[in-house]
Amino acid sequence: MNNRPMTYSARRHGFTIIELLVAVTVLSVVVGIVYESFSSVLDSTEMAREESEKIRFKQVLWRHLTENLGSVYSDAACISPEYELLGTDKEGAFGPADTLRFCTSLPMPGSTALPGVLKVVTYDLTNEYSTEEDGTLGQVAIDQKPGEDNQEWMLVITEEPLVLESAESDTAVTDVEFPISERKIPIASMDILYYDGDQDEWMKDWDSLAEGRMPWAIQVNINFMRTEEELMAETEAGVNLEEEPDLNLTIGLPSGLGVIDQFLDINMRRSTIEDENSSGDLFGKGVDTKGGEKPGKK
């Protein structure tokens, strides 16, 4: 039987403070590495999601603008206000905030579309977020509504059937409910230009009633929202958003291409001419509808 006393090293069962400090340090390093990796994965996922959203918005805008502007409808003389193409140059918080209104021969989207019914399309950039969920059809998905401090702007795309009032109809137009489609897409700016073939230059505004014709083509430049960090990074990289927008689209208008003067068909413009000339002269030249010369006119 061994009765030798136990030594100090044999009786020790715990850890020294140095060992605990080393273990805590190693654990902290491991946790830091895992956290950085996890944060990097989350950031990459968020960036990929944002880029995917931008690509989806680009596809929606490209398809919508191409289809509708490629089917712009108007009377030949451009004298009917129902078919007016009206483009207005405006400025917003983040650059151009132009608006555009026109009539197209395409049917309304969705199951409520009626064949042969023209529609009016309006593009309007605004920072007023609509809370009327029932009045929004086919809305592009948006994760969160902007708060009071959020400066996110929305491109509101409105489509509604063109209703022509008739004096022979017994039904009031206001008594009939027509379907309206509204889409909202978050963007920062929208610049719309109109090509005038007569002057061979791009115009900032266009009114088909005043011009008496349609533009040859329409160019749309759209930029999406960016953070301050993204703007600084692009500025340092020499990126000019005015020259290199996120979406640049030029669409020719079949109804205006090649037209450099107003429509001169007397039958189409007779009512307008008579309104402008109280004497009833055609084009103000002192010639009446019977071919004779008006008194006092030379």
C-alpha cells in the first residue's frame, strides 16, 4: 500500500486566470469572424435584392413605355382635346419630374378590358404616397410605405378608359363607374424629351393641340433612388446620371414620324378655323366657302 502524500500538481482541478483569458480571447476572435461573415452575407443579400428590384422595375417601365408610346392615338389634325398629348417639364427634389399624358389604342389591362375602347395614360412623378388601397390596381410591390421623413418619390402610372360624351345619350357619364389601373414605382427623377423634326432638336415640352401635330419621337430618362453613400461613390467614379441614366429609352411615334406641318385638310379643321376667324374665312384669306371674295378683303 502506497501511503505517499499527493503532490500539489496532482491535486489541481481548475484553470488559471491566464488560461481563462486566453480562452475568452480566442472565443472573441471566433465570434468576431463569424459576425463579420454573417454581416457580409446579409449585406450582399440586401444589395442583390435591391439590384433585382431595380432590374424588375426597369423591365416593367421598359415594357409599359414601349407598348403604350408605340401605340399613341390621335386624330389626324390634332384638334380633339380627348386625344391630346401633353408633356410638361417640371423639377423635383432629385432632378427632373416631368409629366406626360396621351391617348393610346391599346386596351385596358386586366380582365375588365373592353375591346375597341381607347385609354388615357398618365405618368406623374410625386412624393405623395396614396393610402387608398382599394383604388390601386396592379400595384408594383413595395415593402414599406414612406414615413414623414422619407423622401422617396413615386412614379404614378394611371390608365383609364377614354370616355367621349355624347349629347344623344340619356345616361350621364358620371353615373357609370369605369375601371382605373394605377401603378406606383419608386424612382428619383424622370426627364422626358420630344423630338421636333421641323426644328431638328429635342424639346422639353409638347402640346399636340398647340403644335397641331405629334412629335417624331419621345425620349425617357429615368433614375432610381440612391443613398448618400452611393451618390458619393458614383461622383468619385465620374458617373454623370444625366448622361448615363438608369433607364434610357427612345420611342418613335408612328402618328408623328415625318410630319413637319399641321394637317391642312379643310374638312378636318373647319370648326377650328371658323372659331378663330369670326368672319368664317378659310385661313383668314378672305375667301368664303362658296369661292367668292369677301367684301373689304384684297
